[in-house]
Amino acid sequence: MIKICKFGGSSVASASQFRRVKEIVEADPERRFIVVSAVGKRDSSDNKITDLLLLANAHVTYHVDSAQLLDAIKARFVEIADDLGIAWPVAEKFDTFAADISKHSPEYVVSRGEWFTAHILAEYLGLPFVDAADVMIFHHNGTVDLERTAVRLKEAVQRKGAFVLPGFYGVTVDGSIKLFQRGGGDITGAILARCLDAGLYENWTDVSGFLSADPRIIENPRSIRRITFDEMRELSYMGASVLQEEAIFPVREANIPIQIKNTNRPDDVGTIIRETADSDVDEHLITGIAGKRDFLAVHIQKAHMSNEVGIVRRTLSIFERYGISIEHIPTGVDSFGVVVNGSDVKDSIYQIISDIRKEIAPDNVTVVDKLALVTVVGRNMSKRSGTSGKIFGALGEAGINIRLITQSSQEISIIVGVDNADFERAIEVIYDRFVSNEMVSHL
């Protein structure tokens, strides 16, 4: 089986981290294809190389002296290379790059973080280096040309065998460097896994997989060993993510599982993400809890609304007119709500309400702001009757007022809206009642 291993910036933040990566790769002969991000932070006060390169490019753009900043970036690479005994001339290569930095596009400048990191890692692992610019091909519209990319990658396998590939960038058909969005190294790894028909995509980072709740709210939350792609999407959308969301789609379409692993604790099981998760005696009712603050809901009430064709569509078209993305649409017989991010409508909410009154002629329009949404996700909730009622009951017993309720069409998530002030307390109540108690019952 082929395993694709993607190592994030924290996994290659120092020479000691490179050594950990080597131990991981050499521990399993199936780990033949390595994708790597740019050197990351060594600690919370440090800077990512990508951020420093973005800053260096800004210096060049606005004609600010960038010599000192470029020297600092160079020193990070040289320090790692010297510590590892790398023969590849890092300093000379960087000097050449820095001397011509003004001639290059911003995308090219930023991509050099991955390029230098991958060169160092390739030599340290004793593997060939393959430039992403030679194999990752973008269409003019910014999407990846999977067909041409697959051909290039398979040709690279025939020429090189195993290899190290820098993440985060590729090349357009006209030869220009093109970046993925931030976190794009995850996408590079997923595309490589799909194109090479891998059996597993291992994503190595600084956490041991997904946690069932935010550790800033819940102390030592339960780790999630198995999760479906749909569950992960629900949790990731509400901020509980250790993986770039777009990295899901290439492997999901090819039915390739993803495993989130911790570079610093490689023996931890981590989290396996699959299309489906086979049930067993240890299946949990709730997979995870996540949420965000600062939403806004516009509630529209109109008598006999259910008999009026197109009223929801016409209302949504008003939001579309102002470029507002809709989060949720809770509905009733003669009313419905439109939930949006508060920051999206801060400059347009009064015009939107005015347009709704003119074009929809509702009996009443009310706005609820400072609203937090809490998502409770679990593939097994639909199989156990009364789950939603128990969740609502627990929140009511804790004195938390529920402002809105909605459920996904797949019945794997229940979303409750509460006041911003009740956000953390709501998560604590749900976790304590449905996750902590369940953990105790399994002991």
C-alpha cells in the first residue's frame, strides 16, 4: 500500500523536528511519498517562514529595505541545514534568490518557503526532490488540472521512485507559479494521494487528531478516533479543524482515508477520517461539539406564508444582492429566519431590512444579533430517539435560552443558537452531559 505523508510547518520547525520526521518515515517502508510545508514556528513567539516571505515581498513592493529580513529567513534555513549536515548549498541558493527577489512574482517569492524546506528534507531523507512546479498544474481559472497533474506525477514516480514534494504551490499552463490558499500543503498531499491511488493519506501535524471540543473551553476533551467526512465538514465549518477543508474532496472522491497524526507523539492513534465509520461497541453518541459567536438572525413573519410561492427565494435574493452568504434558514409555518455572519452585514443590514419590507411585505421583521451557534455532531444521533430533546432539556436546566434550532438534512448535526454570553457555558453543559458521562460509562 502507498502512504502519502504530509508534514506541516510545525513538523519541520527545527533540526530536531526534521529528525522526528526521518524517524517516522523510516519506520514504515510504505511511506514513500512526502509532502512538506515551509518551516514553521518553533514556539508561540516565533514566526512562520511563509509569513516572513510575505512580509519580505511587501518590503520589496513598497521599496522598503528587506536585507535584514531576508538575512533572518536565510539564517533559519542555514541553521537547520548545518545542524543536519546538509551538503546542498542552502546559503548560496538563498543568496541567488534574494538578489533577484524584485524580479519575481509574489507567488514565486512566497513559494520559496516550501521549495527550500523540501530540498533540505529530501537530502536528509535520502530521497529525490520533485518540484511542485513540474507536476502540480493549474487551469487558468485557478482550479487544479487533475488529469494533467496525474500524468506528471506518475511520470515522476517512474523516473524517481519515491520523492519529496513541496506543498502549497504549483504552476499555471503559462508557467507562472500559483499558490493554493493558506494551508494548501494539505491539498497538495490530497491531490498526490488521489493521483497515485494511495491506500492512506497521513497528515502529520502538532496535535493527535481531532478533539471532541475546543480545549480552550473544555479541559482535556476526548479525542476522536474515527470520524466520517460529513461529520468532519460539519465540525470544520464551525472552526474545529486541523486540516484544510479543501483537502477533503480529492481523497473523498477516490475513497482514500485520511489519518491525522502527531509528529511529536507518533504512537498516538490519531484520527481516521473515512466516508463511513464501521460501528462497534465503543461508538459514541456525539462525535464532537463546535461553535462560533457573532451571528445575526433576521426573522420574517407573514400570515398564510405557506401558501405564498417564492417568498423564501425572493428574500434570499435580497441577501444575494448585497453579496451575503447564508448560514442557516430555520423555518416555521408562517415564519422563517435567515442566519448570517454578523460581520458580513454590519454595513448593509438596514438596507436589507428596508428591501425586505418593500419587496416581501411581511407582517413583522425582527433582528437578533450577538448570536452564537453551537453545532452538536454525531452520526449515531439519528439512531437514538430523544437525542435532540435531551440536548434542549440539558440547556434549559442550565438556564440557557435557546434562540433558534436547526438540523442538517443528513441528521448528523443539531445546531442551537444561544446568546453570545452563553456560548462557552452551552458547550460545557452539552459536553458534561453527553460526552463526559459517556466516557465514564465506558470505564
